[in-house]
Amino acid sequence: MGVTRREFIKTTAAAAAAASIGTTLLPGGVKPLFAENDMEWHKSVCRFCGVGCGVLIGVKNGKVAAIRGDKFNTINKGHLCVKGFYLHKIIYAKTRLTHPMIKKNGKFEKVSWDEALNFVAKKFNEIRKAHGPDALAFYGSGQAETEETYMANKLFKGCIGTNNMEGNPRLCMASAVGGYLTSFGLDEPAGTYEDIEQAEMFMLIGTNTAEAHPIVFERIVRHKMKNPNVKILIIDPRKTPTDQVADLHLFPKPGWDLAILHAMARIIIKEGYADEQFIKDNVVFKDNKKNLTYEQYKQFLEKFTPEYASKVSGVPVEDIVKAARMFGQAKTAMSMWTMGINQRTRGVWANNLITNLHLLTGKIGKPGCDSFSLTGQPNACGGVREGGGLCHLLPAHRVVKNPKHREEVAKVWGVPVSNIQPKPGKHTVAMFEALNKGEIKGIYIMCTNPAQSLPNASKYWKGLKEQFVVVAESFFPTATTKFADVVLPAAFWAEKEGVYGCTERRSQYMPKVLEPMGEARWDAFILRDLGIRMGFKKEFEKYKTAEDIWNEYISLTKGRDLDLSGATYRRLKKERGLRWPVPSEDHPGTYKRYVKGDPIFDELSEEKKKGRWIYFYGKPEGKAVVWARPDKGPEEPTDEEFPFALSTGRVLEHWHTLTMTGTVPELNRAVPKAYVEINPEDAKALGIANKDQVIVETRRGQLKIEARVINRPKKGTLFIPWHWEEWMANILTIDAFDPGSKEPEYKVCAARIRKA
Amino acid sequence: MTQTAKLSRKSFFQNFLSAIRELSQVEANQRNFILLPPGVASEENFLQLCNECYQCVAQCPHLAICVCRQQDNLFYGKPMIVAHEQPCYLCSDFPCIAACESGALQLEHSGSLNGVAKIDTERCLAFNGLFCRACVNACPLMDEALFINSAGLPQVNPEKCTGCGICENQCSMEQPAIKITFKA
Ligand code: SF4
Ligand code: SF4
Ligand code: SF4
């Protein structure tokens, strides 16, 4: 540990005191709180979730000794959740990987960087020569910096010439992307966190905000405390800590909530809560095949009586009616969702149906109104959605299919445009399938742990075992490094600079305050050096600093919807992030898209806008789409053989596959192991007592795990937090995916449970 | 982890150096609290009846019961629970009580232990502006015995709290900010 125990207690207590709210000791204040400790504080961003809290990194004697919330950061205003608070301990984890290793005769051996990179370059080039560029693949992360993803994108799509360049946001945000694109024509929310304090009503659907996005939840709680009239509707199959603020909770059977959203839309229109003028001016209607008229859409909705929705979802009729009225009556409403909506075989549709409610009531584009998707990872929006780190994308919301986009990017990359294939590469599940089949023979995995995090994980170990696998990681071992042929030590947070872009379109700068541990290097430079060794010297040698990469990236955003031209390092180092579009260095960034104040809206000609106050410029005529989507259920509904619906999810104290939070004793103690939550009634019927060992089984595998008998999951449902390798929930989950977004249905599958 | 546990165990026992002589002579709040296995009628009663057979220690499936080894402690040699290391999970069939032949542990008193949780608001992360609720999420009577109050802070309901110590065990501070202590 970097600090002695006594020092730790002192700093924790002090930092805790510093973080206190409502006292004059608010963190990040002008007066340094640790004067006697000569602690140096550096403004940065939390490493964990998509909330994007600002942190201050306390450095003393060359070591990071404490973390505190940044009072001046508008997102968290000094608050942090317990994960962020313990970040400093992770830097010094015993499991840090400090030197490159190559597996020789089944054992990892320490090698020099030269040997490791030469070996990878040689192998990759051999594979490329013998089997073509599509025999290679890259699998990245929403936790990598934008600069890192950018380099990988260039190396694989631009130089090697394969679009098999994916990232784990496919597993968490792809459906939200699909939802925004189909509803508004452009990805990412119109609103921002600022809407929270102006909303009269919240619809939290498929989100356990209190645990997965704690500081967003904190803001909602505070807002409701000050304004008791604020109404909160929760739609979630499980009772969670988020229920602390619920006015009404609908418990649909997992995967059966689409009918509820349609039924709400029907009631909203029937009872006169729709904003008919808004609809007339700004909305068109469509179903999966054709355009509809408003009348035809109403016809479509006729099927979705509250009684029908109740029958399908198991939610009482009165609750559905109440929910619809709550949404309709509120002057302003914000909906938020995350994996419960996205990780579904109908994730895109579910996204559309949420946005429908906002479009029908005109609760979009105004303060306090938005359909606001909560992003899981800290840089899923910034690096991967905006940076183009998926197999069909190119940087700055471009797509490989579009010849103009390919040209623009090839020019900046300095590569022949023919290098960039027009056909999308393999999406995540297909990529690992291809690895199993041997179609992909070499893969570079960066900053993520797919051997544990893929759905139906064990199915994909075969390919990882058989093919050539390079893993760049800060921690060792992980479930994935087991299968690696080469592991490359990556610099961790605070040991590198770069940019994270969070849920609310805000890009924030993170400084380097430490030298990387051991021989670890920055991922972007590992990729650069690998590129040079693979023969792309001219393409890569020009990148000397992180800023070089960032500048090139933002030059590609010029004139795009996510214009970041004004978000230079110089500016980002000073400011607490900037929300795009931010077209020039003197532009303050954008609170709301599609309306006055959005530079793109402001520049539209009057004849285009025709006096409209909102214009969805991603769609023809600026009209957003209300979708009449069928109400399909989950891929694997429960049946007699597997009568329980199984969901997986997170706990507040841990992050993903525990490579980070698992190294913090305090967080391990808070939640030491996995468990399966089962409703007391179900437990009783099956003779299962609290803390009994049970076997949870699905068509894909079985897991021995401890039972937690608790009144959280509804009868007939089970819940397992998925963080632990030892109790790997993804052995059980299903790898069926949304045909649109290709995002797998982690959130619903059929299971059975018995006493071990 | 083990390191932490060892250290805190040591410091825990050091607290006993300010020893307790006679239960009745010392005001409750002046002596250190000892958490006893479930089923105790009263501390006096337990001290009289327990014959130190350690059957409860042997039978507890969660290894929650250990033996007090502090020589000048009133409970020296008696079974006890150090919740910070391993709390009582209040098994539905109470193997500890079933194993107890002396009558020191009795089923009729098994509803709660001899203590109740108390939050040290000076040190609790939540009271210091951080978003933490590890104790509440861990509590088997979550939202009843331990709940998030309207101010968004963890709060104990002493009426409902069983004193099992799971919150103390899982508090995300190195030195727990929530502890089982004397009932009011
Ligand atoms: S809420 Fe998310 S970003 Fe904020 S401190 Fe917690 S993990 Fe970090
Ligand atoms: S109730 Fe169970 S966990 Fe508690 S002391 Fe008795 S045997 Fe151990
Ligand atoms: S777990 Fe500990 S620090 Fe966290 S809220 Fe509970 S008492 Fe406070």
C-alpha cells in the first residue's frame, strides 16, 4: 500500500470530512485542507462509471494518497460514491502487471518490450499475409481513453484494413445508440444532467440508478427532497435501493415491458395528455416497414389496452394507468434507463418506445425534459460511440458504409481510402464466434475482460484458447489473460493523460500525475509502436504526445454533430469538461441539442426551421420518429423446465469483473462474494434457506452459489451480481442478441434453482 | 485482507486492556461491549450458566463464535462474536443454541443478540458526503432495521435491529463506522 495505515486513516477521515456536504469544508475549495500534509491536488475524472464524477487526486511524496470529490465539477459537486473514493488504492494493487510476458510452453515468461512487440508484429503480419486482414481483430473498451481507441481504430481499420474492430460498449450501449439513431437520427441524448434539477417527474426504467449511477441518483434524491412534489416512477422487475425514492413501482416480468410503454402511450393520447401541436410540427410515425399516419399509429395502439399490457407483463391495470397519468400530468419529465432496457433482444425497440412518450407529450428539448440514456462505462460515449470504436463506425459519428466518411477519415489518417473496407466488420458476439471457428486467428484485447464478461462466456473460451491472443491490461491475472499468448502491461488511470466523455456529452481531461508502474506503458503508445513494427512507420511515428492524437481526432469532429473543435487540451485542462457541440474555443458548449443555443440549430436557415423552436436535424424535415414496434418478449421465456427468469447486474461497491475493485479490501468486505437473490416465497417453496448453497442452472451452464433470500426480486425471478470470476454469472446468461444493435440479452434468460 | 483482519483483531483486543472487573459496578457505557452468541437471556444469566463447553463454537457453520482470550476480561473463556471479523447470520435452526446444554443459550431469547447497531456519524462515509450504503445493502432486515432515511443517510431502527453485526462486518471503512454496542 502506498500509505501507512495510520496515514491512511488520517487521510481517509480528512478526505471524508473534506467531502462533507453542507459544511464550509466542501472539497476542492480554495483553501487546501491538507496544508500540513503538503498534498498536491490534481483535477481528474473518476475511472469507473459513466456518471463521470470529477475527482481530485491527492499526491504526496510521489504517491497518490487520497481521492476526493471535485467541488467545482458540475456533475458531482464534490460528491463521490464509495468506488471513486477508494480509487487511489487500486493504483497500488498487488495485481498490477508490470512487465510484458510471452507464454512459452504454457507458462508466462517475462520478456523485454522489444521482444514482446516484435513477436506480436510478426505474428499479426504472418496471419494477415496468410489469411487476409479479416483474420485479425481488435476488442477494446468503453473504459479506454478516446486517444487509445482512436489509435486502435487507425491501426486496424485504416492500416491493417479490417473492420473487425469492436469494443465492449457493444455489450452495454449499442441498443441506446440504435434507439437514438432511429428516433432522432443522431446518437446521444439531447439533454444533460442539468435537466435533473428542473424535472417534475422521472421515469426510471431498467435502471438501478442508486447502485449503477450513484451520483446521478444522489442528484435525483436531493432534488426530490427539496421538491416533494417531484414524482418518481420506477419500472423494473426487481426492488432495488433505487426504490428509496419511488412513488410508484411497476414490476413487469423480465423482458415483457414493451406492452406497458405502448399502453402508456395509448392512455396519454386518449386522456388528452398528448401535445398535439408538437406532434403536428415535429413528429412522424413509422412501423417496421412503412410510414404511418397519426391515425394509423393510434389504430396500432388500440391493441395495447391496459388490460392487455397487464396480462402480458403481470403489472396491475391500475398501476399502468397511474404511471401513464403520472407521465402525462407532469409539466416536465425525464426518463432514464440503462442495461435493463439495452441488454435485450429488443433493446432498440424498447429505447424507441421510451422516446415515443417524450415525443407524444412534447417533453423533449425543454428544460427538465429528456429521454436520457445512462451510459455504463466512463468513456463508452466519448471513446467508442463518438470515437467510432465499433465495427461499423469511423471517428466522429461516421460509418464505414458511407464513401464520403471513409474518404474524410482516410485523408486525416494518411492512408489510402481503399484500406478502409466499406463493409462493417464482425460485431462482438460474431467476432468471438469467428474466433471459435478459426476464421479470426489473432486478436488484440485492450482494457477489458471478455472471458468473463461475454454472455454465455464459456462457449467462447475455445477460440480464446486456440487462437493467438494479445491482452493489454493493467492487472494480472484476469479471466482473459489466462488465454493470452502475450500480455502487455498498460499504464493505469493517473499514470497517463487523456480524455473521457461521459453520459451527458461532456468530455473531460485526465492528467498524468504518476509515472506508470514498472515497465507499464500507455495503451495508445503500445498501439503506435506495434503499428510501426508492423510496417506503418509513416502512419504512426508522428504521434509524440497525447495531445497530438487528441488534436487529430477533434479535427475530424469539425462540422459534425459532435463538434469538439473547441475542446482543446489547453481548455480542457482548465475547465470541468465541455459538452459538445463546442465548435470553437470561445464556445461554452451545449446544454441542449436541437433547440436554441445548440450551435447547429442556430445555424440552420429560417426557411428550414420555418419558425419551429425544435428541429431534429438528424432526420428529414427535422422530424423525429414515433415508432410502432411490435411488443416482442424475451428470447428465452420461462417454461416448465426453467421456470425462473434470471437477471444479472451490479452492486454499488464493485465494478465489472473485479480487476479493480476486487483489490480494495474495504470494497471486498462490503460485498465479499456473489449470491443469488431469491424471493422468500420461492425460497420457502423450494426449501432454500438464507445462505444455503444452491445450484442455479440454465440451458448453458450451472453455477453453485450462495442463496440470499430477500424480498427484492419478484416471485419467479432470480438476480445474480455478475462481478466475480469464481461465481461467474455469465456461464448462465444467453448470447442471443438484438438484430439491430447486436447487443446480447444479458438481462433475461430462463433458469431453475435447487438446493446444492 | 488477512493483514487488515489481523491488525484490527489485535487492536480490538487491546481495547480490553482497560479492563472490566465487575459488570454491575461499571456503567454500561464505560466498559467495552462484548457481543455474545444468540439466545442469551441476560449477560448475568449467561455468565452464570455458560460452562465453557464450546459446543456452540464447534457447531456454528459460519465460524462466527470465538472464545474470549483476554485474561482480565469479565467474559474471559466465554464464547463471543467479533462481528468485524465474522458476524452472526442468525441461522433459522440455531445450531449454536441447539448445541448448548447448559441453558446459557436458549431458543426463546434467539430473536436478537445482546447488542444493537450504532453509526459513528463522525466517521461514516455517508455522513461525510460520500455515496455509501454497504451496511444497508448488507443488512438482512434491510429497510427495516437499517434504512436510508429521508435525508439519504443510513439510520438504525433499534426496535428492529437484531445486533447480528453483518453491517459492522461489511462496512466499507477499514475501521467500521457502524458497530454493535449496548442496547439503550
Ligand atoms: S458515481 Fe460513478 S463516476 Fe461518480 S464516483 Fe461513483 S463510480 Fe465514480
Ligand atoms: S445463529 Fe448461526 S451464525 Fe449465529 S452464532 Fe448461531 S450458529 Fe453461528
Ligand atoms: S457501510 Fe459504513 S461507511 Fe458506509 S454508510 Fe454504512 S456505516 Fe457508513
